[in-house]
Amino acid sequence: MDFRDILGTSSKRRLQLIEQLYYNRDGLPSDQLMSELDCSLPILLDDVRLVNEKNDYFHIEKYKGLYRLSMRERVSIGNLYAETLINSQEFQIIEQLLYEECDNITNLADRLYLSVSNTQRYLKKVKFALEKAGMYLRYRPLRIEGKESVIRHFYYRYFVEKQNAFENILPMMKDFQFNSIEQFVVEFIEENNLYRKYIFQKRLIYTIYVSLWRVKNGHTYPTSELRNKGFILPDQENYDEFNKTANDLFQVELTDGVIRDCMWLIYGDAVVFSNAHREMALADNLRYQTLYHQHYELAEEFNKLLGGKMDQQALVDMTTVLMNDFYLYDRNGAFVSILRRSRDTFLEMTAIMYQKPIVRVSEIVRKFVNKYGMYRESDFVMNYVYLLLTAEVNSLEMLVEQDDPIRLLLLSDLTPTEETFLAKHIGKIISGNFEISYFENVVDRKQGMYLEMLNYDGLITTGSVDGVPEDFPVVVMDPYVTPKALVVIQNLVNELSLNKELGL
């Protein structure tokens, strides 16, 4: 479920406008933008004006018929999503639903300085979006109910995207209170020898914050799904500071049960941060065992595509990565994303160079989710593909190496050293199992040259070619490498490789 659907039509369109220009830095013409955004020219021009007037980070300008995006220094696309969430009245309502401090719609409207009618309209959109993701809006008091792991994960994703820098952005929390939770998490990680990565530390901090609000308002995590032991708590000093924050801000006493509830990611085996934790989960958690063995099977299928180059530990690590992303979701649930869809964008951009490998991986994922009847939504499939490709750092190169080799002929009027230079740079940038040969034979007349060309799969030339069969693949390029030529050559390699696989 993509929660950008709750945005107003104009807000969502302006979000997409900036995204389009951000990922196409050379600029786009107005007709292409109108097609992508499904809008008229007057609306496009008005959107450009509003972006330039109201956005502090991004500016759109038109130069030589192309719209281009400029940004302030040290700004990323993340600032766009953070600003959108901060300014969106729909997401302001969603945030208030976590705190449960408004008993009814009138109270909520007063809190956000909205009219009651607008509040009702926004709530209706929020309600439908939540239901698609397996969460449910309740009234008096206004609150969200449903599967607790999904709700807490949803709010974690929300606060991550709302943060546009490294500072603390958790509402109503003072710096020393944030530091007390952070120090507790750091000590917990060290005491239990967990994976030392900032993103995992941050995730635990945000998870504790969201969980304390849920516990405060009576939404506890199912105790049957949480471990009673197996982890070491930090020393008394760090525990006392954390307990003081829980008491002062949330009016919650940190008993052992509450700590397990707040640390449900760990105690519920939703995210495994160490080898010892994985062994515990595999020893006594039946659901984890089942999903682990199924996902290990997917890792093995992926390894086959790589030519069997992953060792046993790599397969275990990859399976753990998959489990950490999928375990907290219901097998028949909906994938949750807020505004940012960076994994989709990664695959779209990667497909420009590696279309065939991504298709192959997508095929084994679809077979996997259909075989076990789980996680079959397109977003889940996309997420599997992303995780498989990124969990093994050399996966794309390994996948390409399994293709039948492509033989390309380089024919030019350049000197031998210039040809070598050109071929080397093409070989460095283009992805695929291919080799470039030079035309070094002496042939009898033009027809002899063409017959020699047909011994190869395709031709790259810096000159015009006449007389070659119409269906013979040819790329005509300048005597130097350009982005446009690289895209054409990459598409040629992809197409030739696919044709060889299909026996065409």
C-alpha cells in the first residue's frame, strides 16, 4: 500500500513533478512532463510556479525548451518527502492518531486548526488507505487498531521519512530524553553483541518511541509472540535514565514486560541482529523456522542464477536479510510504504543497464511467492528482487557472466590506438558478457567486408553502413563515447543476449 494516495491530487502531482526532474537531471520537455503527470500545460506551469514559490530546497527553471531541477547544497530527495509529510494535513492527522489525545473529530479539528468538514474529509481518505494496509480507524477516541507489528512498522517508516537530517525529530521529546533511549539501545547492542550499524540503532530508537505510545494507550504487543529471555539488559544507570523518560513523557513504568514490548523487533524475532539470535529463533520459533527454510530455498534459486558462486554462509546471510524484511508482515498482508519508493527507483534505473538479469530474478521470485501462496503483491515481489540483488554486492556482474558471450565488431576510420581507447571505455561502462573485436583483415572489395561482419553478432561503427542486411544489428556512433551511444549499445547487448537465450 502506497500512502502517497492520501495526498491531494495537486500535492501528489507536484511531488511527482520534482521526482521526475530529480531523476532526469538533463531536463525534460513540457510535453513529456504533461504525459507523465497527466495534466495540461496551464496546470504544469502553475505547478512549476508553486514549487518555486513555496519550496525552500528545490527550484525548477526552463532552459532551451527543457525543465531542469536545481537544489540547494547538501539537499537530497529525502528533503522532498520530509517537507511533504510535515506540510500534509492528511499525514498530520495520521500522526495525531498515534498519540490518541483527541477523543473526537471536533477535538482533532481544533488541534490541527482545521474545519470539522475538512477534517472529516481527510479522515475518510486516511481510513480507506489504512484499511488497504490492514489497519483500521476507530472512533471515540480516534485511534488505529489492527496487527500490532504492522501498525508499529508503519509509524517507524513514517518518522524515518519525516526526518530530513540527523537531528532528533521525534515529537514532544526533549534531547536528553532522546539521549536516554539512545544510550539504552547502544548498551543493549553492545551487551548482546548485535550488528553495529547506525540504521539498526536508529530503527530500535524509533521503534521504542512508537511502542511506548502504543503501550501508553493500551495497545500491547501479543506476549505469546515475545521471548521471555535470551538477551541481556543494560546496566542500572542506563536503565534508570530510560525509565525516567518513560515515566515523565509516557506515564509508563518500565517493567520487564514493557521493555520486551518496546523491543518487540528483537524479542519477537521480527529482526535478527546476530548469529546467536538466529540460532535461538531457529531452535524454538516455529513460524521463523518455516519462513526461514522457505526463504533459504529462494536464496538457493538465486544462487543458481549466479552460477553457484555463493558459499554456505552467504546463503545464510542472504536468507536472514530476506527474513528481516518480511517476517513482520502477515503472509497475506499488504506491503507498506509511505512516500518514498527508492527501491522501485533503484530497479528502474538498474534495468537500463541490467534489464535481463532483473527479469530473471523477478521470474524466480514470482515462482516462489506463487508456490507458497504468500507475499504475492507486486510491491512484495519488487522488494524481494531488490533485496536479492543488493544482499550480494557482485550479483549483477555474476548474473551477466552466465549469459552466452556476445561478439561485437568495431569498425571505424580511427587509428588503432584510438580504436583501442574507444573499445576499452565501452567495455568498462557497458554491462554484459560481450567482447569487442577489431576489423583487422584484408578483404576483397566491399562485399568481402560485409561477409566478414556477418561472423559477429553485431557491429559498432563510426561511419555510415550501406549494403549490410536490414536485420543485422548495427550501432552508428561518434568517434567518442557519449551517454546516448552508451544507452544504444547497452540496449543492443541486452537484446542480443536475450535472443541467444531464446534461440532466436
